[in-house]
Amino acid sequence: MTIALRGTLAAVFAAATLCGGAACSRKPSASRNQPAPAAVTPAAPAAHVPYEARVGGEVYRHYCQTCHGDTGAGDGFNAFNLDPRPRDFSDPALLKKPDADIRDAIRRGGAGVGLSPLMPPWGRTLSERQIDDVILYLHTLRRPPS
């Protein structure tokens, strides 16, 4: 391809880009025959979950979901690699434990409380508030007793 042809193609491309951008930035003119836009209906309100539990859910999804799963059932993406399997937080029996015990397990990790050494200690990563928020979130995962 010659230099002159390259220059011509570049100029045509630049002109087309500029014209296309200008056309896209124009607002369409209002027409009297067009119907008014439909009103936006708000989404249905979610079940009431305290703010702190929702924040705890975000922390859980970032740090815990990979092993403990979306619903806390211990079936996360990495769970199949782990022996023993991660705890099932949706088990009502587990969450009957005092929150202080759960807090200690999160803070010190599994090995720190005599459980699986595969759960890392989160005490230096998460603040006390974040740990408390995660515990509140874990209580929302409770499945009904069978």
C-alpha cells in the first residue's frame, strides 16, 4: 500500500469517526406523536435484612464464599479440594453456638480453635466490626430445622 493511499484511508476513517460521533451525540427531537415514556416501577423490596448483615454479606462473599458457598452450605468452588469439608453455616445446630465462639474461629482460624487448619485466621485482615457483621450475615443463612 502506498503512503498516499494510507493517508487517504486514514483521512476517510477519521472523517467517518467524527461524523458518527457527532450523530450519536445529538438528542433526538421530540415528536408530538410519540407516547410519553412509561413510568419506572421500583423493584420489589427485599426481605428486611439489617444493614450490618448486608455489609457482612459483602465481606462473606469476598472472603468466605469460595469455600463455604453461596448459601453457606460448605459447597463453595474450592470445597471439593478440602478435607475436611468447610462448615455448613446453614445448619441451625452450628449457629446455636455462642457468637463469641464463632467470632473466635473467624479471628483465629480453624487451627487456632482446634478445628480444620485449612480455614485461615482472618483476625488481621478483618476488623472486629466486619467480623461481627459476618456473624450477623451467617444468621441469615439459617435453613429451617427439619
